Amino acid sequence: MGLNYQRNGFQTSFRASNRMARDYRNSVDGLVYNTGFRELTLTGMAGVRKAWGSSHWYLTLYDNLQEIPDGSRDSLSRRFTRQVAETGLDDIKNRPLVPDDELRSYAIGPLHQRIRHYRVFTKTQVQLGGGELHVLLGAQQNSREEFNHPTAPAQAGLALRLTTYTYDLRYHLPTWKGLEISLGSNGMGQLNRHQNATDFPIPNYNLLDAGGFLLLKKPVGKVELSGGLRYDTRLVTWNNFYVAPNPATSFNAAAGPATSGSTLPFPAFRQRYQGVSASLGASYAATEQLTLRANLARGYRAPNIPEIGSNGLDPGAHIVYLGNRSFQPEFSWQQDVGVLWHQPTLDASVEVFHNFVQNFIYQARLFDAAGQPVVVVPGNTTYQFQQAAARLYGIEASLNLRPAALPWLTWNNSLAVVNGQTADAALLENQGAAARYLPLIPPLRGRSELRATLPAGQGRLSGTYIRAAVDASARQSRFYALDNTETATPGYALLGLGAGTTYSSRAGRPVAQLFVQVDNVFDTAYQAHLNRLKYFEYYQTDPNARTGIYNPGRNMSLKVVVPF
């Protein structure tokens, strides 16, 4: 539901949405256990827009209950099973089957997470000194609980409260001889604190980010030059964080250094990261239809908290992640060139990019000195974040047609491909060709959509359209094969159909809008390469020659919008 009101420069709006879903279905797995959710979102805005500028306040409240699939199932029937015993006593290959009524229920299962996110921020734009001052100030709090104890379902395994404060100040100076200048600063402060939890994958930490930037743009004849310079710094600190068994619950809990049986998974840490990024680009209007673009940029990214501080199990991925406290920031050099063509009946573009990254951060399975996989939690693999030089390059292209003879028809097409490879010779020498490609790189992807909009008539219906779209992914055979971290993923194509119309009163006022959409029309069984659920398999073979969990099957939706 949405409500909007504005008068004499005053603006306000309110929106509420509530969604709930039971387990999704596909043609291979049937109903996939523990994939349901409930989600409530409330947003509000109030502000003013005047000759001097504008100022708005925004408030968002978000509450999400999301089940967490773990993929355990019976080896022969392939029916899903559920955990009933705690880690250490749980036999993942001998769990009880999930009843059919539970698969069809909208009730949230015991293994789930709850995320509550509260955000307030203000955006102000003021005409000042012939230029424009933009100010954004915000605060948000994210509370995440993960319930993973079958014998104590009310006890959260993970309970984190992250509070973030952000600012963004920028001033657009008056244009001087065609030169546009913008300068500013933005950053954030974060405080992460564990609540009543039993699992501690990251420490309590404090983080402070700040950066300043300068942007320039100037046309010179048919060429438009643009450039930017930015400096960033990040300070990350945390104190010694101890964990010890809680006699009252038999689970772990945060503790003091003198507590009996306490361990120190997170020794105190303090590190400052800093770096400079810059870019220089040009756009040349060769003709009214043809534009050429080129850009050279140096990038910077500081390591995040999981990359430097992880030391715990992610139940949703069945992976124990270990951070690396010695990480350095990532620095990159990127070059990209593009050709764009525009005319009334056709838009086309081709852009090519190359990016060389120093200290690229990725995940790799951890082995001991004897070459055996390190097992921290039985039944789960152990990965540690690593750094190496890397190279990424690819192409993005689009072609959009609007035939003059058929003004009611549009045909939009897009294509994207990226290739990510390690550029560290020592890594390749030690680990071989299996480590050649970077993990989590998407395959070649394309989308083609044909849309027909019926001409406006004299009847009650307007804006009537029908559409057909194909989303396709090629086979991904360039993957990080070391230690079976990733496997090849077959290609697939998904057909989507949709239609919509607006029904109006005799006076021309919209009464209702109707939209119908069907995704994955042919109920194609597929696994996206970046979907980690494809690796949720506990047996060497499968009677159906299919392993892991598949993506959702056919999806049909009906939407009615009634303005009042």
C-alpha cells in the first residue's frame, strides 16, 4: 500500500508491503525444504521543495524472517531431511524425512534467520553561492539473529547488532568557462556488537571510514573531458574477545579472560588502511549518432571485516571462514573503451574493459602441512581468505531497435561477459592450472526482450502491452577448480512472458492497473553458477545424476494496482 501527498512544496509519502512465501519448487527437487520467508517493509518520507532547494527525511523499518536451506536429504529417495540433534551429535546422513505438510506450510522452520533493519536519513540540497550544496546524513541499525539449535530453537546461534552512521557532503561549484567542479567528502562509522549468542564468526569491532574527492568535467569542442581524484582511509579496531562454555546452556558464550575454559578466537587488532584512487576519461562526439569513449582509472578497496577477522562457521554455506589479519588493500588499474551509436530507430553500444588488481582477495580451501584438508567443524569445509595479483577483462554490448514501420514494437538486447584469471606466477607454479581462474565469476550472459505496446484507442484500456523475454547464461567452464572449490555449470535459457494494461473511467481517470507475468515458462531445471546451493550435496552419486539444489522453477504472478 502506498500513500502520497504534496501541496505548496510540502511532500510526504508512506509505503507498506508484506510478503510471505512457503518453500519454492522446481522440477528436480520438488519443494525445496527451508526456503520460505516472511518480510515486512515500512517506509516513510517527509520534506519540502522550494526555490532555495529541498530537504527530505526518510525512515525505513524492515523485518525479515528467512529460512536457511542446508540441502540434507535421503540418498535414494532424494527427499529432504531435517536436523534434530546439535552439532557433534548430528548424523547428517541419517536425519528424519521432512513431512509433506511441513514442506507446504507457511510456518517458518526452526533453522532460520531474522533480520531487523532500521534506517533514518536526510537529504538536503541548497542553492549556495551560485552552486549547489548536497548534504546526506544517516543512521541505521541492523540486527541479525540466526537460529540453528534444534534442541533450543529460541536460542540464537548468531546474534549481531551493527550500528552505522554515514555522511556525504558535496558542493557543485558554479560552472566557470565550461568547467564543472565538484568536491566533497563522505564516510561512515560502524560499531558491531554480539548479543546473546553461541556462535561468534567475527569479533566485536569498530570501523571508521573517511574520504575526500574532487571531480572535474569540461567540454572542448566535440570532446568532453572528465577526471577525478579521491583519498580514502579506514581504521579498524577490536579488543581481545574471549569465548567460553556456558554451564547453564552447554553452549558457548562471550566471556572474560578469567572465565574457566575461555579461549581467545579474536586477539586485539588495530590497523589503518589508506589509498588514492583517480580516473581520467574522454568522450568524443564524432557525429550526431556516433560517440567514442575511453577511461583510465586507478582503484582502491580496503579489506572488509570478514576478510580480515572471520573465525567461525557459516551454517548457510557449510563453510568455516578464516580471515587474514595481514591483508593489504586492493589496488587496481582499469582501462575501458566504448563505442555508442544512437538514432531514432536504433541504439547500439560496445564497451571493452581490462582491470589488473594487486592484492586481489579471494577464498581458498585450507590445507595442513601434510596436504590434508583442515577440518575445524566436522562435516564442514574450511576456507581462508587469500591475496594474489589478478586480471579481469570483458565486454558489454547492447542493441535496441525501434522499427519506424512498427512504432508499437521495441526489441532490446544486452550481452555481458567477464574473464577473471590469476596473474600471480608463483601461485600458478605452486598450485597448477586448477588455480588459473578466479572464483565467483559469472558466465557469458545475455537478455533479449520483445515488447509490443498497443496504440492508444478510444476505449477504456490504455498502455496495454505484451512482452516476451529470454534470459540466457552460457556454460561456465572457466572456474576455480582447485580443491573442488567450484565446478563447471551448464548453460541455460529461461523464457518469460508478461502483459499489462490500465483500465480508466469514462472521465479518463485510472481505475486499476493489471499486470500478469510468468517467469521460467518451460519450468527449466537449472543452477546459476554463482548460486552456492549447487554445492549442497552429501553423497558421491545421485540416482538422478543431479547434485545440489536447483533454482526455482516456473513462477507466475498477478499484480493489481488500485489508485485512490
